[in-house]
Amino acid sequence: MTVRVALIGNPNVGKSVIFNNLVPGARQHVGNWPGKTVEKKTGKYRYNGEEYELVDLPGCYSLTARAVDELVSRTYILEEKPDVVVNIVDASNVERNLYLTLLLMELEANIVVALNQMDVAKSKGYTIRTEKLASRLGIPVVETIATQKVGMEMLKKAIENAAKSPKPAFLTYPSDIEDLIEKLVTILSVDASLVTHHPARWLAIKLIERDKEVLEMIQGTALDSKIEEVFA
Amino acid sequence: MKRVKAVLGDDPEIAFAEKRYNMIGEILEECLTKTETGMTFSDKLDKVLLNKYLGIPIFLILVWALFQFSIEASGVFMAIIETALVTVGEFFGTLLAGNEMAASLVQDGIFGGFAFILPFLAPIFLMFLGIAWLEDSGYFARAAFVMDKLLRKLGVHGKTFIPMMLGFGCNIPAIMACRSIEGEKDRMISILSNPYISCGARLPVYVLFAAAFFPGFEGSVIFSMYILGLAVAIFTAWLLRKTFFKGEPEPFIMELPIYRVPTLRASVLHMWERGVVFLKKAGTWLFLGAIILWFMSAFGPAGYLGIDPDVSVSYTGILGGLIQPIFAPLGFDWRLGAALIFAFLAKEIAVESLGIIFAIEGDIAIGGALAGVFSPATAAAFMIFILLYIPCVAAVGTIKSETNSWKWTLFSVVYSIIIAYVIAAIAFALLSAIGLGVIGGA
């Protein structure tokens, strides 16, 4: 069976380079400017006898319903449910890049983080304790320098491990927010079809954020009025 | 019961984002240490390249250097390809010496037209190499940043400039790249202003005409064509903003990538990716086109025209004659008229068709032949017309699919012809006024 892997990350973090490194014979045009990957591209590679299908999603900073490319990525992860989501994080810009990581964790995806551009981070004077970061996030983190093909074997290994023993990410918020999430999850759980298709906690978070798409999902259902009570 | 408002305030989305950043901050406190390293090389370079006053001049110098490089460095490659083709052509010539018509098809059609265009692939490839290098180095994104100030004054989104830079290669991927522009109005403006950016396919026309009419100034003449294309693109964007797509451009936020020294391998690969499109086009359409063009030029309603005939009575001649009166004020004859009609399929066909017409007429040295028929002012007007009028048929198709509107596609076609004619006429008048309107004078 083919393992389906999605590549996602902020614009210009080296997604296309990693894609080309992983997929033999792939010569995806790599540009040093953000917004290069307009459409999702796919490719295949084999590792330890297993076939992997890689999907390169458009680069994005967040996963709101407002921008087309963000919605494309989010819908892909929610509906296609890839076996593994590889989140490429620019090590020289971790603060901003981890924002997307948290959003992916909210989606309860089976994530592997590739901490890329380690060389640039080092030249900027950054020291990152990768193991610590992995344990704090609760997801595997692999250091890479895609332009020099460093860490590609480790990345493939990490993807293999993640595919063999999937572990949906879980993100706990401070208790005041957790209370709200919990309340909304209880209400949402009544609608079985809704929560089997989407992670209930994610729906709750998006409702709190007044996400357009999720609000539309709820509109007109029996849950509507109960949910409004939590807001009021 | 606690409500959302009590916990997150009036704008829960922003408050939630803050919570996330707080969590990231906490995580990184444990996982990240920063040592001050002072200004990085990238920062220092940006101080100069993004300087308020130096930014645009530096951009122009870099673009000028790009064209100078592709013209100068390609000379030797062009000569090698030409010599090789002449040798092969002579071989076929002796082989077919007995059959007049077959010899004309091979020598005038295939070698005069199709093979004539092949050396021009050298400057195209070298220009692509230069563009790839600029792009991979990280300068591309800066160019958009530098131009944003100017463009914003004109109400045009700075990001529009990225598809414009891509247009130097080919307008088709450039128009598709407009998808990454947020805001429907900004995207439409970007699509409709892109075709005026001079793509690689126009380059053979410039190289041929600049060498024939402006020897010694080829690089500068070609550079000015690119700048003119850029100016018309920006003017068009401004015009569209003032008329059909009123409003303010969306805010321009783009991350500047760090500078990298592009690897030769990556740049060559990159050049190859873009250039191979031209090779494929040459191997299929241009080859087929040469055969059709030869038939149209060697035959007329009266049948086969014979050796070194008057091509103006051929089908090509008749076709060119149809639109020639419109262009007569610019000094175009039926040959240039026909070239314009055929070049709608692909702009480099203008060179191919002129090569075939002159070859059938018995002129082998087309550069000299051109200079004997047209004035430098006419040559400049023709280059400008080729630059600005309807992009090739494939680009028109892309405009249709990306705007999803026949109305805007038709607008683009009609507008481009009008603006091409007006600017070509102005250039013709100006150059004639300084004495370049005389055939044989330069």
C-alpha cells in the first residue's frame, strides 16, 4: 500500500528542494522567492520496500479560510487525510514557522517536523535543542539542510516510523481556553457525522475563532443555538 | 458559565493567535538560544540593494548587464551553430541539385527559415541562465520590493512585479503565477499587464534587427526594448487601476529570502527547464511552420514561382499585402506584414518567415537584405510592434483560462494592437525626425 505524505510549510522554506531530494528524478523548479508553488505537485519514492506518494502543498503561513492557497492546504489535510504530514520549518525563523506547526497539531495530523536551513540558523547565531523541541511538541523533529541534501535519510526514516505507528498530534491550551474547547466539544459530539469527519477539538477552536467555513458547517443545524450560548 | 468573550475578548481570532504565539515563546525559551552575530551578509547587501535611491538604478543596471551578457556571450555559440548548419545545408544542396523544387524546400524553407532561427536559441538560453541566476540568488523578491514604492504610487500592487520578471522568460507561466496575488482586482491587473513584458521568443527578432540596423549598439537597443515593454506593462496596470479595477492595492507583505550564491548546476538546470520549451517548439511547430511557410511563399495562385521569384505574388505576399496598407505609414512592406500575421502563432516565427521569404528571393545574407529594404526607423517600429502586439496564441489562451473571461481576453488583444501601433508610430516619427527614416542610413 502506498503511504501518502503531504509536505507543508511557510513560503520559501525549501519545500520544493526537499521534494526534489526525496523524489528520484523530480526536477521541480526551485525558486528563491516566496509563493513559487502555486498548485500542489505530486511525486513518488520508495524506501525500505515501501512506496511513498509525496504531495507538495502551496506554502502558507496559516490555515484560515480566507486565502485560497491556505484553504487548499487545510482542506487537503482534513479531507484526504494523508498518512503523514511533513511540516518543513525554517530553523532560522522558528518563532513564526512554529505557528503553522501548532495549527497542524490542532488538525490532529500525524506530523513529522523537518527543521530545515539549519546552516542559516547557525550563521544567525541560533542554537536549537532539537530533542527538547520534539519532546515539547510531542512530535518527531529532524534536522535538515535540504540544499546540501543533509538529513534526507533521517527524514525518510522518520516518515517511515510515523507511517508505521501513527500518532495524531495533540495540543493542550491554557486551562481557560481548554474549558471553552471542552464545552464546545461536548455540544459538537452530538452530531456524529460532523465529528467523524473533522477533529472535534479543531472544530471547537475554529468556532471560537469564528472561522467562516466552520460556521457555515454548523449553520442551520440543531447545534447552532447551543453553540451561540457559549459565545453570547 | 464562562463565555468566549470573557476569556478572549472582542476579537477571539486575534486573541487566539496571541495565545499560540505565547505558547511558542514558552517552548522556544527552553529550546532556542540566540547569540548576537551582528549584521548578516544578507542584511548588509540589502542596505545597498534596497536603498531608497539606489534600488531602482541598481535594478536597471542588473537588467542591462543581463542582456549585455546574453548578447555578447552568445555570439560565439551562434557562430558555431550557424557554421554547422551551413555545412549540413550545403551537403543537402548538392544532394538535391537535380530537383529544383525539392532543393528550394530544403534550402530556402528548412535551412533558410527553420535552421535560420536555431542560432537564436543561444541568446535565449543565456538570458535564461542569467535570469535563473538572479532568481536563485534571492534578488527577484528584492526587485519586487524595490519596485513596490514606484508601483504603489501608481496604484499597482508590488507583487505584480514578480510575474513581470518571470515574463522575461515566457509570459505563459508568468500569467499563471499571478494566482499567488491576493485580491481579485490586483490579480486581474497583473494578468492583463503581463503580455507587454518581453519574453524570450521576441529576442530573436531584436537580435536580428538590432544587428542589421544598429550595429555596435545591439545590447543597448535590446535593453531599451525590454524597458519599453516594462514601461508599457506598468502603464497598462496603472490604466486598468484608474478605469476598470478602481480601488487601492492590497497591502504588500513579502518575506525577503536570504541571499544565496546559486550553484552552477541549479542555474543550468533551471535554464534548461525553461529553454527546453523553446527547443521543443522549434522541433515541432517551427519545423512544420517552415514547410507551410515555404509552400505559401514559393507558390501563388499561378502555381510554383520558380527560382529567385518575386515572392510578393505568392500566397504569403498576398496575405502580407492585405494588412500592409495599415502599416505603410511606418514603412512596412508586405514582408513585414506577413511576418506579423505569422508571428501571432509564436513571435520567433517572424524571424523564420522573413528568413524564408528572403531565401526564396535569393538573398542568403538576410541582415544585409533587410537593411537594403527598410530604414532603421522602420526596423525600430517593427521591433516595437512585435514587442507589444498580441502575445502569441498560447499566451492568449492562458489569458482566457486565467481570467475566465472572453471579454477581458478580447480586450487584451484589441488594446495590445492599438498600443503597439501608437507607440510604433511615435517611435517611427521620432527616429525619422533625426534622420533615421532613410533606407540604408544608420
